[in-house]
Amino acid sequence: MTRIVHSRHAIVALLAALWLVGTLRALSLCLHDPLYAYANSYDETRYTACFGFYPDRPARIPPDVHSPEAPFARFRFIAADAPICYGSSELLFAGTTALSWKIAELAGGSNVHGVRGTALLRWAVLLALSIAFSRAWLGRGESRAALANAALVPLVFADPANTLYLATFYAEWTALIAAYALVALVLLARDQASTRLRFAAIALAAFLLATSKLQHMLLPFALAVVVIALDRARLGRTSWRAVALSLGAIAGLCFQLAQMTRDDALMATIRQYNRADVVFTALAPLSDDPGALLAELGIDPACAAYGGKRAWQLPDLPDRACRGLGDFTHGAELATLLRHPAIAARLLAGGIGNIDPWISDIVGHVEGGTFEKLPETVPSLSRALHASGIARGLVLALPFAALIVLLIRPGPRRGSAALDAVAIAVVVMAATLVVTLLGDGLADTAKQTHLVVNAALATLFAGIILCAPPGHRQAFAIAPPG
């Protein structure tokens, strides 16, 4: 018994150390002066405008103007004409921030507010989830799972590729938290009895992920499909966790579909930009004859001159800059890829290649700079992966290779927790990449596929801990309480 108690104390101490190191790493970046963060852009404005706050800039600058050069550390409430507002679970963070700032103003504080408090809030939510999940694993005597979960904090979540989102109003951090919570809850629910709390937590996490970004609207549904398949192969039935996941996924999908039918300037602009990005970064430049392909699509062949340009680089709104573009649909896109498999293959290869670098480099990272990037002295796995194509390829291929091994080993129908975890990681990676390529082309692949690298690295580091040799496993073995 004494040995078990000592082992438990050692595990708890190690968990605390992992959380502390991760927190120090994250806060050293987001509390830096000048601010380190991804630059403000139209993506952020669609959320902050819901509550009427924008970057603190001279009055002559329209509040919703693009600003990719550098991030802003200070914001204020501004009355804007016809403010845009996009529904997303990201509004939970933006709304909480707006409420705290309004309260501060009512208490006599300044009408200019620092964004670092938002960074602390975002990190606190992630840290609280990590602690809760590790405690749940410890309660079952699964100390290695608890350690693997906590190790993701300093090794993955605290990497600048993630923490540069902390002091911003992008939805990527919200999507990361929702995906992490959903995967952890689904794995924790394996072979557990259903309770109202467990059921609601999984359904809510699925809903939050589906509503975080338009590109993730189908991701929880894809995860539900794979969990149903895993449970039916192992149990011969659909489990309650699959039902909860499905309900949350369907609710989130309905929310996004309803939002897509909005007939307003915001949604019209989003549709225009997505069409232009697909045509001019993913189809035309990958064709042997861009002009002929555009003519085939009913688009002015002269627009081949825009090949390789992103929508915001066009001389006017896309539908006005290029005749025929407004009639281009996702159905036409899919039909084109089926008729031209060479383009589809090049698009997939380009998408995988453009995942690098993990730290998005098309915007500035340093407050007050002009497209200034995070200093090389700030460590990030993004740089290590960028430096070695072999290492990057191995990390991205690992979950897929692991899935193949788990499927062909003896007795796969009995299933395993490892199979669940790896299959889910593969779906996150594949679905995120495919939806990004089909919905936005190669316009901003690194940022849009943010979850892909996270899922790959999480599989790598968690796998190292969970697959420790038997002699090392014993060192981490503790009995569940009671």
C-alpha cells in the first residue's frame, strides 16, 4: 500500500510539473511586450463585430479593414455601420471578453482594453480541461493515460503555432479546444455507463466543434460515423457515446446549414471569396491549360491571369472581377475533379505540402511590425518540422500507419482503446484536409488545417507514453482509489 501511495504522489507531482511548464511556456509568449499573436484580419472582425469592438486605431481607418501586417494589443467599442456578425462557438470567448470590458468601463475604467486578458481566459479553459481529463483517467487507475493527456499541454498546446491564437479572436483556438474535449470525452466514455452529464458533455462538445468554423461543420459527423463503426464491430451495437456524438453533430450541422442560407452581405462575401480561392488557387493553376478549364466551367478564360492569387488579391470583389465566377458551385467543383483526376491528385499533394509551416506565415506576428515573424529564439516544433521534410512526413503519416497496424493485427473485431484513439485522429486529419481543399483551395492551407498537425503530434507524443516498454509501464502503475 505504501508503494502505491508513493507512486500516486509521484504521478501527481509529474502531472503538476507538466501543467506548470506548459503554462509558463504559453504565458511567456502571450504576455510578451510587444504582443506576439497572429495579425488581425477579416476572419476576426466577423466575431468581434457581433459585440461592437474592434482594434484601437485612428478614426479615419474603417473598423473592419484588413490588417495582416501586425496584431493589435488594444481594442475598443466602436459604432460601425452595418456590422457583420458570424455565428460561431468562438462567440463564447468574444462575448465573455466584451462583457468584462463593459463592466470595466461601467466601473470607471478606460474605454481602451488590452487583449491579454482574453489570452489568459483561453488558456485557463484549456488547462482546466486537461486537469479534469487527467483526474478522470487517474480515477480509473490509468496513470499512463493521465500522463499522456497532460504531456500534450507543454508539448503541443503550448507550442507557438497554437498560442499565437490566444490573444486573438480567430476561431482556431476554439476549434482546438472543442476537438480536444470531444476526443477525450469519447475515449473516456468507452465501456462506461451513460449518465446525463456524460451524454450532455459529448453532445455539447460535438456541437461546439461543428459550430466553431464553417469548415468543421461535418467533422463531428464524420467522427460519429467512425465511432458507430468501431462500437458495432466491437460490441455488435451502437453505444450511447455514439448516439450523443451523433446528436451534437447533427445539431451543429443544422446550425451551420441554416447560417449558410443567410442572404446578407457577409455570407455573400464569404461565398465569393471561397469560390475565387477554389478556382484560382486549386483548379486553374493546377490545370495544364488554365484558360480552357475556366471556359469549361463557364468562367471568362481571361481570368486565368489570376491563377495563384487569393481572393483578397483580386482587383475587385471576385464576382465582379471575373465574369461567370458567381455561377460556380461546389457541385461543379466536384464534377471537375472527377473529370480531371490529375488536378485532384495535384490538389491533394499540394494540400499536404502546404500544411507546412505549422506556424502560419502569411500574416505578421509582432505588434507594431510589418509582417514581422516570431523571433527564431522562441522554440516551436513548427521549425523542426519545416527543417526536415522527412520528419514532417513521418509525423503526418504516423496515425495512418498505426491505424493499418491496428486493423490487421489478430483479433481487430474485439477492438481496443488504441484503435479508437488512432481511428479518431485519422478522421480528424483526413476530414479537415479534404474539407479545407474543397472549400478554400490552397489559399490558406496551413491555418485552415491547423487541427491536422495537432492531431498528428498528439498521436505521436501520447503514443510514446502509452506504448512505453513493460518495464517502464510498471513504474507508472497505480491502483484506482478505493
